[in-house]
Amino acid sequence: MTGTTVAGYSLEQRVGEGGTAMVYRATHEQHGTVALKLLKDKLRQDRTAVARFLREASYGTRVQHPNVVRTLDQGQSTEGLHYLAIEWAAGELLEGYAKRHAPLPCDEVATIVRQIADAVQAAHATGIVHRDLKPENLMYDPATRHIKLLDFGIATATDVPQDERLTKAGFFVGTLMYVAPEALSGAIVTAAADQYSLACIAYQLLTGTLPYAAKSPREMFTQLLSQPPIMLNKAKPGLQYGSGVEATVMRGLAKDPAARYASVVEFAAALADVLAGEGKPATGGDAGLLGRMKGLFRSKG
């Protein structure tokens, strides 16, 4: 649809596509440059898809925070297209940046994680659980180290009655690599599920890998339910963080939601403290030297 106009928005370039919607960079006389999300035409008669799309617009309006993209407009065009216009955020998806640059410097990881936590906490404060926190849903500007949370497409409100929920009992939504284990049962998740996802992101930024090494969705599902995540200091050969960093990240990844921190911001603050206090990770020869030193201390104990 590049080159066409929808509800006054001139579509300049397609910048993304999901299971239910296309995203375009567009311009508007009043709103300027925006990201315009269009529900796919084949889903126009799908009541659940339409309801999710409209709900995303309402949640985006409900959550106001500097680290959350602003919802500017939503509606249905004369052609029957459901659209959602959101603030155009500078930078690139954190997903691509992390793939190219992780492991990131400790101070950069702390800055990114704290901003994500602040954004998610703003949603939690209004009774919204995001349920799909991942680098693909985060825009990052490396020049300013500023983060923007993009997508409330499958978020849920904790105050919605069971009979009004769009996710059926026994099903889960989210991205398997970042979803909390308790979500796999299809149970109603709490804010603790978003903390697990944030801990996965922190793990990835610190190591360049994820807490599980499954080779297929089926294997990933099984590992999430039955196995502990790979310890942070075993994620990548030669990469060693202080014990406090590892303990903090692994607590955020605890299978039992009650064993995690009380909130996402508490997790982020704890991680920032240990990252600042324990300095840079030991790598390569430094990691080997650190291991030998630890061995010497153990032998004298």
C-alpha cells in the first residue's frame, strides 16, 4: 500500500509486519511523521482480531510515559481499514542492535534495562500486563541510549473479567523465547511475567545469547517447563560476571513468580547496582586468570 493514503495518512514505506497487522511510516498534516499500523484485510471480519486491535489503541492511550510511544489516533477508514497511528520513534529495533553488538557494556545494559522497567512499570500501575516484552518490541537510539516500548498488541488488563478475556483458557500468548514459564499453562499471568521477560532481555544484552538453548519450539516448551535456565556465567565461554550480577539475573528468571523481585523496577535497580559495583566482565585470558585465582582461594579454604 506504499504510495496510497489511508484516513489522511500518506503511506511512505512499509517498515514492519506481524501476524495481524502491517506497519508503515506515514505522514499526516496534523501529526507529522507517524508509524501507522493497519489491521490486515483478511482479518477485518475476525471479531477477536478487531477487538485486540482496538484494545491495543485503548491501552496505548492509557499508558503515558516518556519510554512508551504515544498513541496519536485510531479509527476505521472509509475503505473499512482499521488503523492505529503512533508516535514515530527514532533509532532501531533493540533486536538488531543486540544481535550486532551484544555483549554490551555494563553501564549500557543498566541504562537500557532501567528504561524498559520504567515503561513496563507505568503499564503495571494502570493494571496492564504487557505479555510480549522482547527486543523486537523496543526501539533503541544508541546515540542517546533512549528506549521506547512500542507494542501493546497482546497486553491484558488484570481487571478484565474471565468471561471477557480474548485469550482462551489453556492457551498462551507471547514469544516463546521470552515468555514466562507460568504463562505456558494458559493461566492468567501477573506483572511477574513481564519481569521474567525483562530478565531474558538483560541476559541477552549481557551475553549475546538466551537462557535456553532449545533447537525447536517443542524443545523450548519442554525446557521452560522442566529445566532451569542456563546460568549466566555458563552462557558464553570465557565470559564471566561477578556473582552478584549472575544471582540478580537468575532471580529474575526464577520459575516461581513469587521468587522473583517484587517489581520490574526493583529488578532493574538491583541489576544496575551490581553492574556498577562489580565492574566489567572478565573475558578471554582475564576469565581464565579469574578462574585460576578462584581455584587458588578454594584450595586454601
